[in-house]
Amino acid sequence: MRSIENYRSEFVSYLEEKTHTKEPENLYAPITYILGLGGKRLRPVLTLLTSELFGSNCKEAMNAALAIEIFHNFSLVHDDIMDDAPLRRGKQTVHEKWDINTGILSGDAMLIMAYQLFENYPDEIFRKLAQLFSKTALEVCEGQQYDIDFELRDDVTIPEYLRMIEYKTAVLVGAAMKMGGIIAKASINDQDHIYEFGKNLGIAFQLQDDYLDAFGDPETFGKQVGGDIIENKKTILYLLALKLGNSKQKRGLLDLYSIQPQYPGDKVNTIKDTFISTGSEKQVKLEIQNYTQKAFEVLDLLKVSETKKTVLRKFGEGLMKREV
């Protein structure tokens, strides 16, 4: 097995080779822009890694990996519009750099481009990839709708929140890995197990993202730190603070989440202090470890060598320690 950086480097080279701005420029330039902003390339790397995990050559999985990355970035373009987010990976979001209509249309084109990439596979593989992709894409939309709905509710539960991030984020990580298994013609059991590994890792990843949104370094995080707080999003930090806090802390948190001050810096700092004092901040770290461990437990069920399992385990451990 190669290193994660090796997979990432090979994928980025393929992405750059296949990504060009063509006419009409105002449709394709935003696509080239968002795909060129960098990022961790987590999902396509996992597709390539998984294909070789089960004995294929990662080059055979390159188009599926590119489809996953294009779809992921399509979802980011539309999410940023819905969230009115000014920054993505430290740069202007597409709708800020161009306009909202351009962001919507370019995002739509990206979704279609993702589907087109599966046409490069034989009929049977194409069918399985397309079925998984359609199921996953719809779940991502469902997760996004849950996320929007939760902004208007004061009674969101932790299980509901975990279901939302499973759909919005984790299922795409699981699908990225299962696609590698499909292309490598792994057994159905191994395909299902690697999907569960990816899904649990994806939940841990999103919980870490929630944590970094509040407590990350703005120089490395690439997004507006405290953005979820400013938008009054009921993240895991908020829900755990309500569960663990005393009556005064809960009342203060509910009051602050009912307002949107013109200068939100004080609100962000006060809420972050509440996350710490209630023990929410500490509990989220434990939940990240919990879901990462769930992912690792699935590795025992895979019919691959221990050396290959070690690569996946190191990858998961690295995600737990990330700062971006």
C-alpha cells in the first residue's frame, strides 16, 4: 500500500489534467476555481486507497474518485449559498466571487459532470456505482434539509443531530470507500464492511469539524471560526452543553442562540466559554474518539492483510489529530 500523500498527489495530478475552463466561461470558471482551492481530498483518496486495498490498481478507480470529489465540491458550493458563507478554504466562496445565480448553475453542472464520469466503467460496474451514488446523493440532500430544519427548532436531540451528520457528511465517505471496493470487485461483505468503516470515520470527521469550527485556529482551519455559532447552528457542542449544563448555563445559551448581534465577537467568545465550562468541549473529544474506535472495530471483519488494515488505522488516527 502507498502513503496517503502518494494517493493524494496522484489524484490531484489527475484532477488538474481533467479540469479545464471552457465556454461558456462563466459556467466553467467557477468549477475550475472551487476544484482548485485544495482541501484534504479525503473522499477521493479513500476511493483510490480502497481499490488497492482489495487488489485493484488505483488508476482504475480514478474516475470514480473524481466523481466523488466533484460531487462533494458541488455540495459545498450550494451549502455556502444557503449558509451565506464568505470563505471556503480561506478563499472567497463561489457566490461571493461571482454571484448566487452563477453558484447555483455551476453547482448543477458539477452534479451532472459527476454522473458522467461513471460512464467510463463497464455496464455492471457502472450500474452498481450509479445506484450507490444516487442513493448517497439523495441522503446528502436529506441531511442538508435536516440541518436547515434544525436552525428553526429548539428541541433538536443528540440522536437527531447524529442522524443529520450521518446523512450530510458520513454517507459520502462510506460511499467513496465502497466505490473502491466495487471497482476492485471485492466481496459484498467486504464492500459493506468498508462502507461502515467509512461512515463511522465520517461521523468522527464531522464531529471534529464541529469542534474546529469553534476552537480551531483561523490560520489553518480555512473557514470563519465561530461561523456555526454566528449562524445559531445546533451543533454537537451546543446540544451537549444544553444536556450537561446547569439551569443558568442553559438559559444563557438559549438566550444567546436567539439573537444575531451586529458584532458577534462577544457572543462567540461567551458561548465558547460555556462549551468549556459545561464539559461539552471535552465530551465532544470523547465522541470523536468513540466513532473513530467504531470504525477501527470494523477493520477486524475485513478479509485483507493486517498491513493493509494498519494503513487505514493510521489514516483514521491522523484525522483525529487534524487542525484543518
